[in-house]
Amino acid sequence: MPNFRLVDRDTSYLLPPSVEEWLPEDHLARFVVEIVDELDISKLEASYTSSGSDAYHPRMMTALLFYSYGSGTFSSRRIEEATYESLAFRYVAANQHPDHDTICTFRKRFMGELEELFTQILLLAAQMGLTELGDVRIDGSKFKANASKHKAMSWERACALEDQLSEEVAELLEKAEAADADDSDSQELPEELEVARTGWPRSARPKR
């Protein structure tokens, strides 16, 4: 079985006691986590092996990337920083802090799978009657989703909506790729975030 880092959002911390108490009940981050927890990510999980150190769980990484892109944060460096600075990002990441190289590599490695999963997220949102998810617009005027969870939209409408949402997702991933390309290789994290991530200030970082 692959080795994944434990995704634990129930462990108590000093302030506040639990990540579950960090956000209001109707926060977008909660919705993203809940909906990603329902997705079939077996293709992603099957890509990992049991050798090496524990990897960040692909379900958490998927939720983190969708929440990031859906809320307008595309740079992997900015996402890494947000896992320290933003309560919402820390909630989605289960108070873990994948570095920007890990985030970028995950996006590139699973580009096709992420496009499919992100489209599924938006389709589910549309079926729930939502017209937007974060900064992502779902065209409710052209494809009006029934607000009832018990009534499925027609096959033709679902296919048309899926095509539209696939284009939206493709644009999000293109923006993420462009943002990472614009980041300079020499750009470093702010000193305080470097200390938080490594335990060492840059000037006192041990040599490898």
C-alpha cells in the first residue's frame, strides 16, 4: 500500500483548539473539502508506491489546488505561503505545508486527472444550484441547474455543461502553469516563512 501522510483535521492545537473551529460553517473551504472527499481519486492513489517517505495525500493536494485556483491564487509559491498565513488554506491543507516544488510537481504530474476532478467538482456545484464557486463562474443563464439534489439534469444539458466547465478548468490550469513559469527560480520565501518551514533562518541554515 502507498505511504501517505496522515490527513488529520481533528488534532488539537494551541490557537484555536481544532482546525474545525477555524472557519464559519458556510465557508468555501469547507465546501471544497467536503466535495473532494466524495470524489473517486483511485487513479491518483494508484500512482504512488509504498517506498520512500510518506507523501502528502493526493485528496488533500487536490482540494488545496482547487481551492487555491478557485479563489484566485495560482502561483505554487503563493499557495505555499498561504498554508502558513491563511486560516482557510491551513484548514484545507490540514495544517500541513507542502512546499512550492511539491505543489508544482503534483499539478504537472496529474494534469489530466486534475482537469477531470475539477470538472466533476463544478458539475456537482451546478447540480446543487450554485452559479459560482469562488472566482469560477458557472453559467446559470445558459445552463440552469435544478437546485434540487434529487432531480438529475438531462443528459444533453449535463454534457453541454460539462464541456463549458471543462473549458473553465483548462483556463485555471493554464493560469497556474503561467504563474509558476513567471516565478523566478531565485525567488525565496520570506524569512519568517523559511523559519516556519525549515526551523532555520536562511542565514543559519545548515549546509547539506
